[in-house]
Amino acid sequence: MVTAILPTYARAELAFERGEGARVYTVDGEEFLDFSAGIAVNSLGHAHPHLVAALNEQAGKLWHTSNAYRIPQQERLAERLREATFADTMFFTNSGTEAIECAVKMARRYHFSKGAPERFRLITFEGAFHGRTLAAIAAGGQAKYLEGFGPATQGFDQVPFGDLDAVRKAIGPETAGILIEPIQGEGGLRVAPPQLLRDLRALCDEHGLLLIFDEIQCGVARTGHLFAHEASGVTPDIMAIAKGIGGGFPIGACLATEEAGSGMVAGTHGSTFGGNPLACAVGNAVLDVVLEDGFLERVQNIGLRLRQGLAELQDAHPGAIAEIRGDGLMLGIRCNSVENRAVLAALRDERMLAVAAGDNVVRLLPPLVIDENDVADALARLDRAFTVAESALTGDAA
Ligand SMILES: *Cc1c(COP(=O)(O)O)cnc(C)c1O
């Protein structure tokens, strides 16, 4: 008989009961070091007092009203994000994939409203991940996510990651824009070089296209910048965010310039739950912390410490580790002789959580509030896990 929960996930045999900072505790009381943060979601760690207080305070007042009414918490969050980013306007969602869906609709609607409804296609990149709705799996272009779900949603042209010539060739009379993750998460922590983002910006300007960034994973201070693209000096026309902005509460948003959003007039889009008072109270609380003086610098510094430690780990395991990738606290260890899954299994025995990514990468996405001790602790566990994975390979007793 089927499980009560549709068996779409390959779940680990672990269930957690509570958490504090970068530590989570199973129902049996075992402590784990959490360097996955719910896949870059628990940006401030578990049970952050400021988030708990914000959620509790709002929970006692008002949870939900619908977007038929003004929502002061949503207006405040939008004003603050507008103040802190390139954006003039935004739409709130409950998830990343809905933020992407909104971005795709917005790009199409923009050209429609300019009298060019034929311009509906987006150029995307191999290895991309944009979510699991029908448009998002078409945008991501991965066969394993598309198979069996009928004809792929039209309008996505995929080119090799980072191949500017291929982008140039893919631009045609139906092209509406370019969609890219400044750092690929699921795809294996591949960083889009700043020059690539600048070149894409120039191409978009030259051809009247919209540049769309998916910062659902790499955004909200993850790289030590409020948004990862800021390091390149270019700004997008549209940007999807989610994950870290809610710190664990489901919320996403599609941010845009006034011009890019100009086709989205009254009645063109909607969401029952998107941006409700509860979600936005938590989103504002996350911003309170990440916008504090010194927070981003701290993420940069601790990210550098972790990266240095990973470079030493690579020196200690030259056969197993091919490369360290990523930025800030979004780092990947590309494995060579060992399988990333074997390392993750060994890490679990070390009571540490991390995430797999494409390209045989072990992905580290710790809460942004980790300290030096957490880094040292993680490096020691990683060292032991790589030793175990390597010895399993040669058949030595671990
Ligand atoms: C997680 C993720 C998504 C999808 O977000 P959901 O909240 O799972 O719908 C889209 N793009 C990127 C880059 C992601 O990491």
C-alpha cells in the first residue's frame, strides 16, 4: 500500500524535533550540526529569538486577510526591499517556483504590453534549476523533471552554462529575456562570473530583452551580499527570491523595475496566500537582522574562513576532492574519486547535515549565523567523512 505521503522524496531516516542556531535535535535526542539549513531556508538558524518573537506577536493578532485588502506588513516589507535593491515594485508568493512563474509571466506580459506579443521566449542555461511547476521545469530543462508530464511548456531555449556566443545565437525575434541563477544551486554551485552577468546585461540592453535573476537560493545575504548579483555591479530587470527571506516561513517574491513590471496591471496575477500578514511579519524580522550593520561583513568573513578550511581539506584529500566552488556561505565540494552521496552518508554518521548537488558536489549551506567553532566543528566532521568515503572505495576498514 502507498504511504500516506505521496512517495516523491527519497527521505533520510531522520526526524527532527527542535533546533537552536546551527544545531538540530532528532526525536531521539541526537544532536546534528546543520549545514543544509533546510536548503538555504533557515538563513538565521533554528529558533532565532527575533524571528520567534515576530511570528508569535503576529500570530496573536492576525494571520490572514487576503490580498483583497491592504496588508501593512506586506507594504513595509516591499518598501524595505525596494530601498535595499534595484527594484521599484514586487509581487509576493509562497514559494520559489511561484516567484519564477511570476517572473516568466511578467516578462511575457511586458513585451505584450509593448505591442510585441510574439516575444515570449526566455533563454536559460544548462544545469539550471528554477522549481517544479510546469513553466519552471521547462525553464530548468532537465529531462528527469520533465519526463511524463506532457509537452514541455513552450518558450524556453537552453544554452550551455556561461556560453555567451550560444546566448547571442539563441536571440531571435521571439526572445523576451534571459533567465539565470547568479550561482547555480542544484546544478552544482557553479558561479556565473561577474563578467558574464555584465555581458548578459549588455546583450539585453542591445536587444531590448529583460534580464531575470533567480536568486531564490543565492539571495538574502547568503553570499555576504544582500543579493549575489551585487558583486558584479549589474542589476537585473526582474528577480525571483524565496528560501532565505522567510527564515523557514514560506514566502517568496518577484521583484522588478517599474518598466519591467509595467505590463502587470490590475487583474493580471494573483495569489490567495502570497504575502499574508504572518509571512510578511517574519520576512520583515529576517530583514531586521540581515540589514543590521556588520551582518554582511560577518557572513563574508566566516564564509572565507570556511572556504580556507575547505581548501585545506582538499589538500588532505586530493584524490577525493576536485574543487571548492561557490561564494560566501554557499559553498560546494566537487568530489572526484568518491560519490557525493557516499560522503553525505558518512557525514550523516558524523551527525552533520549537508546537501547533494549536481556535478557530484557536496553542498554546504549553513545558517548565516554560524561562528568559528561551528566552522571548525564542520571541518573536522567533513575530514572524517571523506576519510570514511575514501577507505570504502579501496575496501579498507574505516
Ligand atoms: C529552491 C529553488 C527554486 C524553487 O523554489 P521552491 O520554493 O522549491 O518552489 C527555484 N530556483 C532556485 C535557484 C532554487 O534554489
